[in-house]
Amino acid sequence: MKRLLQRMTTEEKIGQLLQLSADFFADNQAVITGPMKAHKLTIETVYNAGSVLGISGAARVRKIQTDYLAHSRLKIPLLFMADVVHGYRTIFPIPLALGGSFSPQVMQQAAEVAAAESAAGGVHVTFAPMVDLVRDPRWGRVMESTGEDPYLNSVMAKAAVTGFQGLETLDQDHIAACVKHFAAYGAPEAGREYNTVDISEWRFREQYLPAYAAAIESQALLVMTSFNTLFGVPATANQRLMRQILRDELQFNGVLISDWDAIGELVHHGVAGDLSAAADLALKAGVDIDMMSFAYAKYLERVSKLDQQTAQLIDESVLRILELKQTLGLFDDPYRGISEDREQKIIQSEANLHAAQIAAEQSIVLLKNRQQVLPITPEKRIALIGPLADTGDILGSWSWSGKAEETPHLRTTLEQAVAHVQVARGSDYHMGNDALLHEAEAIARDADLIIAAVGLPSDESGEATSMTDIRLPESQRKLLRLLASLGKPLVTVVFTGRPMDLTEVDALSDAVLLAWFPGSRGAQALTNVLTGVVNPSGKLPMTFPRSVGQVPLYYNYYRTGRPINHDQTDDENKYLSKYIDESNDPLYPFGFGLSYADFELSDLTTDTAILKPESTVNLQVRVVNHSNVPGQTVVQWYIHQEVGETVRPVKQLISFEKVMVPAQGIVTCSLALTPDMLASMHMNLTESTDEGNYQIMVGLNADDIQQQEIQYAENKEEHNA
Ligand code: GLC
């Protein structure tokens, strides 16, 4: 590629650094369109652009690539990138739901199916996985993350990158992964979209950095910069973040692409006086591709002729882009992966749709099931009521090519499974009226059991959807109050892209089922769970608060000097870290999810109480299923460090295992504990393991745990007990 680089003109080099949106290629060729005129670009600039985002479809990509190469002096292929986040045409549950499956296998398969379908449609790179750690449900993009825990996010990040790119080679059924958003975009102050992120480097490195590192360890070929400021400088201009941490420490040598116009936004942030200065800052930070700010295209050519450093930086970026195109095989075959035939065969194939259904079945979370009101039996007369009872809008945000109109409705699948189903809307998403309520009441009175399908539309989570009130809209809560007053069993199914304040929903309902946005076969998956064909096994990847006033609320919070002591009275408990108007506890904790089976953890044992360097402590626990229903559950291993150089979380997930336990069966799960699993971030911003006592906890969620004390000693000889 260096020889090719040497043959390129400065204009051609800078062209490779430019990414354009799809509308610059109308009618399958570059044309003078509104955006081009608006940005005063020439047709030559467009034909010089190195990549385009948001275009797919075998025939369309083939035509554009052909037209583009005809105008390329050196025949450097155009790179096609897209947001294939949780599916291409077969849409899987939103990533937050996939995180809640606690199954890396499910995440990897979702990415594999998305890669195969989109590669056939000519996509080369996906802007995924998004691995931002999230703890604030007011922020709409929590739906795109896998949750609040560094370890869970790291496991899922690896699975996603492996699914998208493949294990060894990047073959025709796989696409390059672009891990995003670097970094810490998930921690905007007040949960307000695009707001400042201001966390210590100590916390960033302990809680936020691990998942990006995991994705890069899995050889993610691209990274995307985040819109937000971090450590006082916007990420896209942050040399410490991008050169020192990303490139040097994490040894990332792939392509760094800005988020949409993030270079241009450096002017709004106030760190660049104009677009030219913004281009200079971003280039120096190591941003290779400018997504849609045009700063590079407009200002780098003149500067590069005056400034050798700029010319050198441009060459480095261009070389990384050329190498990415070579890794993708585009120089050998600019039409790599494109196949109208495969498009026909695999897109929305039954196998792919079935995989999406399994993923949904693994992600749905049973949050309440009073007196085993679920599963329902086929002879029950059901009233299905709510704005999500009869809609295909269950794909969630970032489902790009997914089509709601081809997505089965819950009404349809339930009517196929249960003999007597009556359906009423009861309320719109945000508005209701007496007529809707009367219609709902009439069918509810005629039923044995009510299923309320409530929640938000897909477009009320995802980018630019921050909210201050995370309860169900009042009109839907009013509907639930009416239904609950009828004295019939009430099962509430919640469709949402974020944790919501379900306090009132929980109080009104006999059962609560969290559907998230379950994707193309979500309705069938839900019906299978409602009727007991499938035993739910999803767990919460994010805490559900009792009130938005508790947010950010997460399980692995750092200890304080004034911990609550549940053995003391409220008067004795006055001057402690708490509220006077709400509990500290969540409504539903991280890792929580019920089953139709009756699981119990017992007999936690360890083969020794002393852990030494280079050694392992083996712990075991038994999972007992006291019921006649087989089912899966997630055994979660946490640690609590009693004394550390820096304050330690009250508990931290270090391992988990999703297991199937037969009816009346017992399964033994084990943990091989090594010193590195106890490591913590120290004041000098390096990780190491302190000597001392650690509680090793095991549970089926973050609150209900058993524990064993282990001592980590670097020199102490083990005393014979
Ligand atoms: C958006 C998002 C980013 C996405 C990009 C391209 O603004 O922040 O996640 O990949 O633009 O669509």
C-alpha cells in the first residue's frame, strides 16, 4: 500500500479522509445534488471521497462502485459503511436486551447474521458494537449499549466483534466492526444527549475503558470518536485520549473515524476557532476519516503543502485507510461480498429469523409473577390491551433496514396460540380518551386474564431522545389503573429501550414481563414465554430505579463513609448516605430476572481460603431446580474487596454462567478465581491486586447472594486450618 500511497496526489490522499452520506450518490452515481451545492463541493471531490455511509443493496452498491471506479485514476475502491447495529433486515432485540441475555453466544450469532445479510448487500463496515457503559436511563442511547457493568459489556463487546468480523479471516460473510463511541459517551451529565462527560481518569479507566479495550483486543478494525468532551477536551480533538490511551496503550492501529460532523462540532465546543483549526486538531489527534464535516476536504490540502507534519499525518491516515480496504479484499475484488443471489437466499431467511426469535426468547425478562399467574393456559379467555398490542413497531431504534410492516404483531402470534383473544388499544402512546378506555374495559370484563401491552414507540429511545420522566406516559398508567380495578389477573408486558420507573406498573400488575424491543420475531418469542413454551431466562443488564430521582443508580456503586445499616432504626439511620423521601434500593436490581422454575443456590464451597500469586482458588456452587419445569438461569459471581488503596465498589461482577437446569435437577457451577480477577485501579492509574480479604459472592442477581471470604496474600504461607 505504501507504493500506492506514493503515487497519489495530495488531493487524492485527502479524498480518502472524507466520508460522505448516501445522498451524494443519488441514482447510483455521484450527482450535483443539494448537499453538494450546499457544501460547495465539486463533483471531483465526491469521486475522490474514500467512503460513504448509509448505502446498501447489492445492485445499488455494485452500480455505485462501478461508476465510482470509472472516475478513479488509481482504481481505489469506495468503502461502504452503515449502522448495522442489531441486525440488517432480520432485526434482533436491541443491544441492551442482548446484554440481558447474558449469553455471548446469542450476541455473537446476532452479529454473524447481521454481517452475512449486510455483506450480501454490499456493506463493508458496520458502526457497531456500541460499548459505552451506561448508568442513566434518561439518556436514550442506553438501548444501544449492553448495560451498566464493565465485565458484562466486555464479554459482549468481544462476542459482537467476533460475530461481525469472524474469528480468523474477514471473509465474504463478515464485515469490519467499528467500536464506538470512544470514549465514555454513555455518561453525559443529567442524561442529556451530547452533554459534557466529566469523570475522573481513575473512574474512566476502572469502569468505562474495559469494554473498548475488549473490543480492540478482539481486533476491531475501526474505532469511532464520541461527540462528548472528556477530561476537558472533546474526544475528537483529544490527543491524550486518542494517541496515548487508544493508539499507544490499547495498541489500536486501525482506522479512527469521527462521528457525524464531530470535527465540525469542535468549533461549537469552543476548542477550535474555525473549521480549519478543527481539521488541524482532529488530524493531530489521529482522526483518519472525517464523517460529514468536510473540514479535511476543505482545509487540509493548502495546509499540507505548507506544513510537513500535516503532510506526514495525512500520509499515516491514508495508509491506514488503504490497508483497511486491502484487509477487506477490495483491491482484489471491489465487489467483495455483493451478491444479489445471496441477498435473495439469506436475507430474512427462516434460519436467520429463527435466530432472532431465540435471541428474543433469551432476552425477555420476567420481573414479577405473583401466584404464578404466568404462563397462561390455552383455554384462558384473554383480553390483549394497549398501544403495543397490535403493531409491528417493536424493532427498536437503529434497526436501519428492518421493516415494521413485515414484523408480526403480538396480537397475531397470541391469537395463533390461544383460542379466545380479544384486542383493544385502550390508549395511544401518550394520549387516551374515554372511548378507548370504555372499549378496553368491555373486553377486559369479558376475559379471564388481561394482558396489557404498554410502553414507548421505537423512536422514543436511541439518539437524541433524552427524557426527564422515565415513567409510562400518564394515559397508559391511567389505562393500567382501570384494568387493575376490574379484579382480574393483570399481566403487563413492557416494550421499552431504556429502564423505566415501573413502580406503579409493578404495584398494579400481577405479572410484569420486560420485552425491551424484541426484534423481527419478538412477538412470537413473547407469545412463547406468555404461554410457557419458553421459560424466560433474561436478566437485567441495567438497574431499574424506583424513581428517576435516584439516577444514576447502579449496583456496583463505590462505598461511602456513611453506609446504610439495615439493622438500625430510621432515627439512628439519619446521618447516612440516603434520601429522606425514597429508598436507596432499586425496584429491580442488576442481574435480576425470574423464571417459571424454582431455582436455589446452595453449598457454596472453596478449595482453600488463601489465594497466592500465580495460584487459583476453585469455588463451586450448586444450582437446584425445585420445580418440574426445566429452565435456564444465570449464576453471577461478584467480589467485594474489604480494604483497598482506592475505594471499592460494594460488589463487582467478575464472571457469569448461563446454565440449563433440568426439572428437579441440580447443576454445579464453578469459578476458578485468580489474582487478576481481584485487581483494582490504583491512584497511579494502574491496575493491581491489593493483599487482604475479599468476599466472593454468588447469586442469581446482584442483591440475593451467598459469600465466602478469601484472603489474597503475596507472601503468607497457607496455615493448615
Ligand atoms: C450518529 C451516531 C453514530 C452513528 C453515526 C452514523 O450521529 O452518533 O453512532 O454511527 O451517526 O449514522
